[in-house]
Amino acid sequence: MSSRLSYLSSLSYTLAVIHCNAMFSSHASSVTHRRLKRAFLFPCIQGLQSADVNLGTAIAAAGNRSDAGTYCPYTRNMSNVAIVQDGFNQDDPLSTLKVVNKPIPKPAPGQVVVQIKLRPINPTDFITLRLGGIAQGGICGSEGFGIVHEIGEGVKSVHKGQRVIPFTAYPSLSGHGSYQKYVCLEEDFVWPVPDYISDEVAALFVVNPWASYSIVKDLQVPKGEYLLQSAAGSSLGKQVITLAKHWGIKTINIVRRKEAVAELKALGADEVIVSTEEDVVARVKEITGGKGAYGALDAICGTMTKTIAASVRDDGQVFLYGVLAGYDATVSAIDLVFRRVDVKGWVLYTKAMNQSDRCQAIAPEVAPLLRDGIIPVPKTVKYDLTDFKKAMAKAEEPGFAGKVLLVSE
């Protein structure tokens, strides 16, 4: 019986290769050779090598793949510990997560497998889990730091054993994030870490620093004018303060706790408003001589968006980039229609993370700002990757202003 199975597997394997190569040839004009071959041929082989000798099933699975750009064939070494989302619960996403052992990816030509050592828990990771897009076994995780484990044929920019940052933010939206021990990416989505950046800073290099850098640049507040922001006590909010000061932009910062005022002032905040004790709109008008802030950033949503929009100048811009208070935003028609305030969503994934050339361009611009302390890095606490539930509960703890790192060796 075993010899018959072996024969059928071998026969199906051969037929699969012939069929997939035929499919490849017919699509060669519209899709690059390497990615098409990876999308169809490798999944066929993977299914057959896992003892599935059903040719139709293998080819159907290959043809339905939508992640040709990130797919890697796998080895039989089942030591890739991963946190996967199995089911959907918007109110309690932690209940849908579990630890599994997955195969270690094997890089195809042009790909790099990174062994991730550190990955932070970011608010955007919770959003990914609560939206349900990866609920059928996907892996979230928007950034991290690691070591090159293996490189595919033709890879020139990194070598085995090198310290690197894998750009997993965009892949995490389709379930290929950093909450696993090994991740496979295209070469252009991996960046060598300069010697002057520590492992911990490298793990926190992308999401908040890139967001603060990019969003302040996009808002285009002139030197000497006021930038208004909510959630100013967050890690990103603090980075906005120091970066704006470096660029000569004044900041008005909204917080909920009076205890946060002194810390933000020490960072360089020009003004701090405690929203639980003060009228935000009135205070902003007072600070700006009645004209309002030049532009604003809102990470909260809900009724705070209405407050923020009412506090900027006529024709001012408000970038809504967070949903800490939920997914519904309130804005007055007076501000939208008669004062022509432009309230728009701002998402880092589509600004700097979804294309490799953007990633490779922004990384060397941000790195010196971290090196010189212009963009500060928050204090961290560490948990083992498998202790993710305690770690994620800590990350959402009210008043916690640091970053939680998930660690794996």
C-alpha cells in the first residue's frame, strides 16, 4: 500500500508541475515569472509533499491563492511558534488567539526568512484583530526586529546572521505579521539595522516613528504655527511633540490626566490642555489669538473629532489616524461646510508601508532622528511570545505609557 501511495504521490507531483508550468506560460505576459511561479507551482508541490495526493485539490488551492508576493514554501521543521487568530470576537479579540507550531518558511528566489527576536504590541495590532480580516488562522504583528535566518537565490542586500528589520506592517493585514518566530518576506521588505541602533530600538523603529515623521510632514504646518493633537500622552504623541519642536513647529497637546502635563512640558510641549478640566476649543482660541490651530491630529475619534475640528483655523486640516473611542466620528456641519475644515483619514499603511521603495526611502531618514534622540523611544517591558495574553492585557492597561515587547529566542 505504501509503495502505491508513493507512486501516486510521485505521479501527481509530476502532473502538478506540468499543469502549473502550463498555467505559468499562459500568464507570463501579465505577471512576473518569479511571482507567478511562486503563486502556483510551490503551493502544488507543498500540498503533495504533505501526503495530499489529490491533484485537483492541490491545484485548486494554488489557483485560489491571493498572496503570491509573500508566499514561501515550507520546510518540515515545525518549530515556528506563532500566535494565530482562530475566530472573530470584536469585543474580546484575545479570546480568539492561540499558540500553534507552524513550519519554518523556506525562501524562494528573492526572499528572506527572518527569525524575529522582538516585536512590540501596537494599537494597530488590536485594530487588525478587531476588524476580523485575519480571523481564519492569520497572524498579526506590525513590526519587529530579528536576524536573517536564510536567504533565497539572488538576494544581495542582506546575509545570513545579519540584524534586520522586517517590514511586516502591510503583510500583517493579510495575516503575515510578526507575532511568529519566523517570517518570510521579499528582499525589499527587509532593512539592515545600522550598528548605532540597538535591538530594542530596532523593534520599535517603524510604526510610531514612521507615523510621527510622516504625519507631521503631511500636515505641512509652517514653522512658528501651532499643531494641535489629541492623545498627546501616547508614545506617538510624545514623538510628535519632540519632532515638531525640532522642526520649529509649536504644539498644543490634549491629555485627560493632569499628571501628564509636567512630562509633556519637559519634552518640549508649548501648551498642554487637560480635557477633563478645561474647555478645549476656548483654550485653543485663547492660545492662538482667536484664529485656531493651523492643523490637527486626532487619534481618538468619537466626539473628540468634533472638538478638534472646531479648534482649527478656517480651511484647516484634521488628520484622523486613530480610533481609541470607537469607529464613529462626530463633526459639526458648521466646521465642515461654512469654515471648510477638511477632516480626512490618515493611514500609515498606505502612506509609507505598502510599497518597498517607500519603506527603503523612509528608513534612512528616520534612523538618525532616533539615534540623536529627536524621536524618543518609550520604556519597554518584556513578555515571552507564548505569554501573549498577559502581554496584550498589559498593553491595553489604562495609563500604561510604555511599550510591551514579545520576546522569542
